[in-house]
Amino acid sequence: MANTDKQVNELIKREYEHGFVTEIEAETFEPGLNEDIIGRLSAIKKEPQFMLDWRLKAYRRWLEMDEPNWAHVGYPKIDYNAISYYSAPKRKEDMPQSLDDVDPELLKTYEKLGIPLHEREKLAGVAVDAVFDSVSVATTFKEPLAKAGVIFCSISEAIQDYPELVQKYLGSVVPAGDNFFAGLNSAVFSDGTFVYVPKGVRCPMELSTYFRINAANTGQFERTLIIADEGSYVSYLEGCTAPMRDENQLHAAVVELVALDDAQIKYSTVQNWYPGDENGKGGIFNFVTKRGACIGKNSKISWTQVETGSAVTWKYPSCVLRGENSVGEFYSVALTNNYQQADTGTKMIHLGKNTSSTIISKGISAGRSSNAYRGLVKFGPGAEGARNFTQCDSLLIGDQCAAHTFPYIESKNKGAIVEHEATTSKVSDEQMFLCRQRGIDPEQAVSMIVNGFCKEVFKELPMEFAVEAGKLLEVSLEGSVG
Amino acid sequence: MLSIRNLHAAVDGKEILKGIDLEIKPGEVHAIMGPNGSGKSTLSAVLAGNEAYEVTEGDILLDGENLLEKETEERARDGIFLAFQYPVEIPGVSNLQFLRTAVNAMRVHRGLDELSAVDFMKLAKETTKQVDLDPAFLKRGVNEGFSGGEKKRNEILQALLLEPRLAILDETDSGLDIDALKVVADGVNALRSPERAILMVTHYQRLLNHIVPDFVHVLAGGRIVKSGGRELALELEERGYGWLGIKDSDEVEAG
Amino acid sequence: MKTAPTLSSAFLEAAAGKLPAPLQALRAQRGKALADMPLPTRKTENWKYSSRYLKLTDELAASLPSGRNSGPGLAVDGYHVVIHNGVLVPEASDFPDVDGIEIRSFVDLDDDTAQHLADRLDNTLDNNAVQMARLNTARFEDGLYIRLRQDAVLDRPLFVIFEADAEAAGSVYPRIYVDAGANSQMTLVEEYISTGDQTALVDAVTEFSLADGANVTNVRLSLEGENIHHIGATGARLLGHARLDSHCVGFGGPLRRHDLQVRLEAPGANCRLNGVAVTQDKQHFDNHTTIEHVAPHCDSEETYRNIAADESHAIFNGRIHIHKDAQKSNANMSNKNLLLSTGAEIDTKPELEIYADDVKCAHGATVGQLDETALFYLVSRGIDRREANTLLSMAFINELIEQIPVEAVRETVQARLNRFIEQAFEGA
């Protein structure tokens, strides 16, 4: 019966297709982290004083924090002074006035990644903010969005143009002292995306940010802040890639979402950072803090993620359900292969009455990888009538990998109900035999079975991403049956 | 079309088939009968290429080509179809997607164009009627939550769509009530054609009332101990396997 | 960085006692190793929810004095052994006289047997996870060594009554080691009770070593009073086709902790772990279980239910660990909880750690109230709401109690649970 395993293992050998490096003149800080570096970073971005103060406060706090070690991952100690905290393509002007001013090499890079930035070759109704290493290089469809009143820009621009919104909400969901990596990000974040959707506005198109790490020995520390004002709606997509390098690179992002009364935010991620080679060399350390606050009544935040990349992932997109009747959702597919390690899941913190949440997590482990779901469902004393449903399924491909489930459930309200279920399975010999007996290629069979396993999550993705996600899994499983 | 010569096969090192010889010509319907544990299901699994079974001796030729050298999926594309005794579930994969992938794999192999989603949907819906399945079954996961009878009809549906040269039906009658048995038998009879052969593996002869075989073989202890025409099955029904000097565990228990 | 509090040295002074030399030596060795042992805090993962109940004040360090039998005359249908403040009371006990079965007090062991035992004590427990069990090994003054030879069958259940007599403040360290030979069988009922009203700590350890085909049923009842802090650990190692059938029933207290660790070490080993814990007022109960599927082809089935009322706190942590070579494992875990009051708290964490692919593992957990439709159904048939609540709550746990294979225990436990549930719904 070991035959299926062997076939599946062979199918899993895959190649990373976004591994190229863009040759571009860049301005890069020397490695190291201190108050002077933070001062220079803030100055280069022409930030107001409040921002510098905020960063320095976060930095001083961070110095006293310990790197977390509770996750089911292992990685060599990171030397935070060996990382460069700023790298940006050199530009002729201070800011490109239009897309025509953007370096053609950069435009080519994004085209190669399948993200055309020219509006005439627009990505079917999706506005894109492209973040290259430490800076946002282009944001498309700014004008039609502005007409609707939607602010969609880089966070650097927002700090200058909308300081009052930034000051009010930055750190309101993920405070600088929240955790080690969030603290680091607060001190040194260099760019990211800012979205504000005003009252009653349904954002006319999908918004997206495409993150690209290019330079060597740099970290990417982006910061995303999305605010959905009363009765508004926005769907936001995020994609990530990086070149293949032998050294590990750090990505420590923070994403904060704020939903006011009756507002809805749908946040989708297809994460495909370079995972390292088949021997576990290189790859991105993806240590990310993502959290949404449903402040308003009837608000809703929905996280959907498809995670196939990174060497090590530490990530728990969460919802704080404060507003009455607010809703949190988490749909996740995490695939690990070779020596990848993922410790990912979510937190649903129910504080308000009649809040509800759904967690659907699908973990797929292959090769020698380790894939853990870690989740917290918490009902505070005020969460009368709150509900949670959790379904965690693991699929193991081959006998060298590992799959774990660590769900924490804490309830302090007698009127709250939580239901949690978890299962573990493998692609069975019988399933493979059935498919092959019907003339289907073993490779196609594995891909079909794995896609079927993930179906509940894929149906939550916006159309463009669902197709991409399905393909991504196929690529990830390529060669898994011989 | 199919020649089985001195076939020996083992599972987990234990020999189950101990020298099978069988010739099947196009258009023929053969029935293999035998008590439990006689090796009936092993024979169907070996023909389809299940890797859990090891062929230790002998040959299987399909149109003169050595079948044993081929992978399961290659045999399928050459026209070998196995209707499973216990069809497995594949959660999340819709029946429609599964069938279309299989049919197109077959079509490509036969040098035909792949069917578009729309054309295939039409064909599949048409065929569901033939086996009395609600077209809604096409949207459900492969065998997911199907009843025993629905699973069996789904197997026949696949046979009709894949148009095999040799259809092997492994205990297709087991677990079916009389109405479902008729539906399945009608489906199988619709498969009968001068180019196609059918090999039925069954414990009881009741299926043979609905699908009349040209030849009946009795398998016991890993060998074919008697071959004959339709009348052999009737005789078996009347006299049991004991008449041939074979112990049938079921009959012993029942008695 | 604040330094973590450590175990007070007062706890490391073992009474001289009459133990044979090898056991004395083992105690001394453990005592040394425990010096400066950090006490669990909120950040200690397996004490996350319970460290705040753990109060190891120096007044608890002294051993409770033993040697008196205040135990009630027992009328149980089974053999029984009374252990008073950690020391066996022969005159209150009724030992079985069955071929191949030896039940002996630690203090009565000859040196060879004592050495054999000393080499095995603690072997069934993952010491990192249950440090407090090591304190037991550093402090026990007596214990019960139960040895079943191959094929020996104990015809009736053996009741071991651990009585903590807290006339003064102090601690007591009950200990049992069961060595079950191939194909032997027994039922062991452990009953933890108390008298007196001073604060006391009971730190109890029971270990089972099951050879091929051994079949052991273990019933563990925590029935101690409100003044007793109880920390217990049960460890079991199972060889081929051995079976452990465990039933733990516990009533809450100021601190109630039980760790149950089962290792399935050879093919065919299997276990069923059932547990019920109920808490009221400001009581606490924390069940931590671990099932290690070390070998292939082993099965485990685990069902724990908790009810928390008033301002009480019930915790369940169940871990299933499928080792790399443990293919064809079957493991099922279910934990259901009833939270009867908004002042109460329930925390549960059903964990799976899986390193083999060809396995069937599932877990489920729920926290909630009684099913409203079932309640409505009963009320609509004229049953008053309180009665309906009681009936349904009882049904929620009775499913497990009914599986306890000792009738006398079922009756005692059901009566107590009924009282508990009636109280919980009083004034509700």
C-alpha cells in the first residue's frame, strides 16, 4: 500500500516560479537597528513628529520583549541587527506622478508576476497597490476610487495626507506591545496599504496589494490599515512573492482592520512567498499579525487565506467581535511541503451579544513538513447568545510529515455555544485506485482530491483568486505521483 | 480479446489465485461464481491493476498485448472498466468534475476532442436517466453520502459514459433490493454489444436472472473448477456449492 | 524579568518512615532533583488555566500524621484496602486471597522487590508534564504494590480508600503501582475521601504496567472535601493487546487536578478513557489527559464531560499524540461541556499531534447549554423547568456513569451527581 505514498511524494516535487530577481538600482540602508535608523527611516518618509514618536516608543518597548517560542516551529535565531530595514528602488522624482513615471523594470516585474499595473491592461476590475521591498511603487485606479470617496493609497501617503485617520486607528487593533513581531513592525514598518471606505459606500471594485520582496538581506515590514465606516463594504486581496535566495528573509507584517456599524470587510490572501528549496534551504520567515476589530454592531470581517509559501509561517488572522451581532469568519487552506513549517490559525474573541464566528481550516502536509492549526475561541461574560462553529481538517500526504491541531476554547458565558470538530485523513489508496481505474492520471487525481478537500475554503475566495488558488495547489503538488 | 493464462496472484504474501485460465471474446458475457474467499474479487482487482495484489505467475493479454506491464490508468484507457463492490467516497470532488475528467482522459487517449463543460453536462444528464439517478447526483461529491444502491447505479453510470471494451462487475448485485437490482441490470444490458465483453463476479445467481450470461465459471480455492453455460448457474442455485465438493462459509453459517 | 517562584524547600523534607532502603534512596534522589523546581505559572502551558489555584504554602508541607483509623466500616461488594494519610491500615482492610495476586504495602517489601519497584516507579509518566508527581515520589511514606502474575484474575473489584484526615494542615502522598502480568485481569477502584477541616494537599500517583493481553479497569473517584487540594496523576503503559478501561469521576474543590497519561506501546493495545467532572460555587477541576500512540494498530476512545455551575471553573485538556511509526492508529476524542452560569468558566483544548499518515483521528468539543428543544419538549409535557433541567443535565453525564462496570460505584456516584445538579439549579 506504500505505493500511493511513493507516487504522491514524487508528485509533490515542485518548482517555485516567482524566484527571479529584478536588477534595479536601489537605495538600501546598511544592516542594523537602532534609534538612529528609525529616525532616518521616518525622515526619508517625511513623517510628522507623532509618527516618529510612535515608532520610537514601539522600539523601546520591543527591546524589552521576548521572541515567542510557543509555536510548533523551529528556526535559527534571527539576528535583528543583520537585517536592512529599508530598501527602495531609486526614483527620478520624489514620487511618480503617474504610472508612466514608474521604472519600466518594475512594471515588467509585476507583469511577469501576472499583475499588470497599466490601467489599460487592467486586472479585471481590481485596483492594485504594488509594494516592492520597502515602498509602494504604484497604486492603480486611484481616480475612480476617489470619485466614490474611497481612499486607497500607500500608508506613507496616508500618514501625510490623512494624519487624523492614521492617528486614530493605527495601533488601535494591534497595539505596538501586542507581540514581539508586531512591536518590531511598529518601530520599522516602511510602507503598506491604507484603505478608508466612507459611510454607506460599497467599494466599486476589488482592492488589492501585491507584495514583492526583491532585495537581499532586507526584511519586509509592511503595515496595512483598512477602515470600513458605517454601512460600507470592501473586498481586499493580497498576494505575495519573493525571489529564490539561499538565506532566509524576514517578513513581519501587521494588518489592522476596523469595521464600524453595519460595515463589512472581506480580506483574502494568497500567500506564495518563496518556501525554500527541497532541502529546506532559504525561504521567507512569515511572522505576521493580522487582526480585525468588529467595533460596530452588525459588522462583519471575513478572512480567507490560501497559504502555500514561506519557510516558516506564524500567523493568526483574528477577529475581535465587540459590536452586537457582529460576525467573524476564517477560511484557511495551508499547504506545506518539503521542510516548510506552518503554525497558523485564528482567534475569535467574542465580547458582544449575539456575535457569531465560523472557522474552517484545511491543513495539507506533504514531504517532511509540519503543519499546525492553532486557534482560540473565547467567549467573554458579555457574549450572551454568541456562537462559534469550527471545523479543522488535516490531510497528510506521505509518512514523513506532521499535522497538528491545537484549539483553545474558553467560555465565560452560559448563553454561548461553541462546536469544534477536527479530523485527519490521507489521500487513500482506494481513492487513487478509483480515479486511476477511470483513466485519470495519478497527478491529476491527487490534485483533484486535494482541491476537493479545500473546496469549502475556495468557494469563499473572489473569482480571480479562486482560480489562482486552485492552480497554485496544482503547482505545489506537481510531480507528486510518478 | 482477453486471455488469462495460468494466473497466480498473492496479497500480503498469501497466494489467492492459483492458476486461472480464461478466454473472453468480444460480445460475450461471462459470469464467475464462487463461495466467499474463493478469489473472485482478487481476480477483478488484478485485472484492473490494483497494486495491493501481486501477480506471481502467468499472463493477462488484452488483444495480444501484455496487460500486466501497464499501469492502472493505462488499462482503463485501453477499455478495462471495474465496477467496484464498495465504491469509495471522494469528499468535495463533484461527480460531474470527476466524470468529465475521466471521460476526457479517455477521449484524448482515443484521439477524440475533449468535451466542453456544456456538452458533457448534457451527456451526463441524459445518462443519469438511464440508471434512474436524479441529475442532482452529478453535483454531489463522488459517492459522498450515497446509499448502497445509489453507489452501484453510479458505477453503472460511469460504465455507460466511459464505454469500456471489457466491463468487470464485482458483486454489483450485493446490497441491492429487487427494484434497484432491475435498474442496475437494465443498465448492464444496455452495455451489451458485439464489441464489448462483460465479466460478472457474483456469489448468487439472482443477478443472472436479469443479465443472462453466455458462460458460467465456478471459482474455488483460487482455481476455476467447473465451466459451463447458463444452466450451471441454475444448478448451483438448486444444489449449492457443496455439490461440487466446495465448502461455502455462508451456507455453513446459514445451515 | 521576574524570577519564577520555586517549590519551597519545606516540601522537600521527607519523613524518616519505615520504607525499605531502595525506596528511601529513590525518595532522596527525587527530593534532590526537585530543589528549586519552578512552580507553574500562567505561562506554563499545562497549568495555564489552573496555576492561580495552586497555593503551596509552607503550612501544607508537613506530612499529615498517620496511624489512626477513623475510616467508616465499609460495606462494599469487593476487596478493600484503607489507606489513612498515606499509610495502609491492615485492620480496616480486606485483602483478596487469590492465586497469583499479591497486594503489599511498600513498607513490607523485601529489598529485592523494593529495588525492582524503585526501578519502575515514575516510568509510566512524562515527568516534564507532571512535575507534581515527582514530589509524590520524593515524599511518599507508604504505598500499595499490586502484582498480578500471568493469567491471574481478580474475581471482585478491589477498592482502595484513600482517606485524607486533615485534623491539622499538611500534605499526604498516596501511591499505587500495579504490575499486571500477561492476560491478567482486575478492577481497581480508587476512592479519595477526607475528614477534618484544615487545609491539606493530596498529591496522589497511580501507575499501571500492563503486559500482553492484560485487562485492567480503573475507576477513580475524587470525593474529598472543600478543604482538600488534590493533585493526582495516573500513568499507564500497555503492551500488545492490553486494555485499560478508565473511569474518572470528580467533584470540584479549591484545587483539583488530574493528569492521565496512557502509552500504547505495542500493536493491539487499546484504551477507553471516560471522565466526568462537575464544579459549583467557586470550585475548580482540571483534567489533563495524554494518549501516546507509540505502536501501530492501537485504538483509543476518549470521552470527557464537564458541568460548571455558579462561579466555578472546569478545564479539560486532551492530547492525542500519534508517533511516526504508529500507522493504522484509531483515535477518537470527545469533550462536551455544560456551562450553567455566566459567572462560571470552561476551558477546553482537545489537541492532536500526528506524525503518521495512515491513521483515523478525530476530536470534537462543545461548550454550551442544555438543548433548548429538548428542554421545551419536557416542559411541554408538564414537567417543571427545574426538573427538566436536572433530568437533562443528569442524562448528559449519566451516559458515561452507566459505563462504570461496578454497580456500587454507579449508585454512589449517581446519588452524589443528582445532589450536585439539584443544587446547581436551585434558585435558577
